[in-house]
Amino acid sequence: MLKNLLCKNISDSYPKITISLAYYNDGANLLPQLSAFKSYPPTIKIQIIDDGSSQDPIDNHLEYIPHHIDIFKIEPDIPWNIPGVRNLSATVATTPWVLILDMDQIISCEEMEKILRLPLDKYFHFYSFNRKLNNITKFTAGTMLVSKELWWKAGGYDEDFVGNYGYNDPFFRFRLLQAVGIEKKLKNIWVVQENADCQLSRSGKEVNQLLFQNKVNDYKHSPEEILRFRWKRFRRE
């Protein structure tokens, strides 16, 4: 109890971080995330983006989600639309920083305290965190903290990777580095790795691997279409 109180005692003049949780047909793993969110201080904005769930949409869980959490839904069910979800995260966030969070990773109150105390550099740095994965220490891939300024300077996620699994996070990192971003891997900040893997087929991974190689080899930083889908914000009664 004391730890949660300490976490909620962190204050700031404005909420500088939005946590954006990607959701897809996974109500069972939503509850642990909501439990962690309850311990966070009110200086943090939180949003949940449903990536077109049809079997277990976020609609089924509205009664459990606190009203201060913003909820958005992508209306078509597009396979592996991770880049689209990420770009929507940065589009609707009202804070300078976005912490994109995968459903299978939970940030405790104590670790969130460390994040809130970071001397953030919005022009150059983006941040990833430590985790244990199958008894191996490994830094987070999709879960990272990025300023919106650097995000859009880099061009955001490339939505050409939608439809097949993989390589969207590595290419976003590549773009951030091309935009003179520097990744800071925070060894002392840990996320808890959970078993919440998406059940979609990963059979098309080699398609994205080839796409990644071609885009890196012939990289051109140019504006492109983002949010290639319908989406809406939930209004509660």
C-alpha cells in the first residue's frame, strides 16, 4: 500500500507522458494492465487503442475501465496493423511524450516512478527498457518512450508493414536514428514480461523482412500516408 501511495505522490505542473496500450481481442490480459494503471499518479495520461477487435472488443470491458482513460477504436480488423495503432497513438496523444506499451508488458508503480523522474530530451533521445524474456535479459522492442516531436520528425511508423508480422519496430528505430535520434537503453528500469501473445498467424514474416531490407537499402525520408483506416473515439453514456 505504501508503495502505491508513493507512486501517486509524484506530481508535475502538467502531464508530460501518455501511456498508449494496444489492445486486440485480449480481455484476460487487460485486467492486469488496469490494475497497474490504478497505481499511477494522475500526472500520466492513459489511452487504450482497440485494433479492430471482433471476437473480444474493448466494448466488452468498458465497465471496468476508469473514465479518465481515453479509448479509441480502429473499425476495420486489419491483420498486424501495429504501425497504424502506433501512429494513432501519437496522433491523439495530448502530451509531449508517448510511451507505447505492448499488452504483454506491465510497468509497475515503482518502475513508473523512475520513468517520471527521467531528464527527458525530446529532440535527440528515445528510450527503451529492460526485461526478462525466457530467462534472458532483453531490451523492449515495441514498448518505448518517444517524444512526439522526434516521432514525426522521423516520419512515424511505416504503415507499408501492415498485413504481415514483424520488422515494423526495427524500421521505426531506423527512422528515429536517421532523424538524429539516440536510443537510450535504460538498464535500471524493468518491465514485467507476461504471456499475452497475439494469436494471428506469423507466416508472412519473410515478406516484411524483405520489405525492411529494401527500405533500409534505398532509404528516402519523405512524407507518406498514415492512418489508412477508419477510427473513432468512444463516447460514454
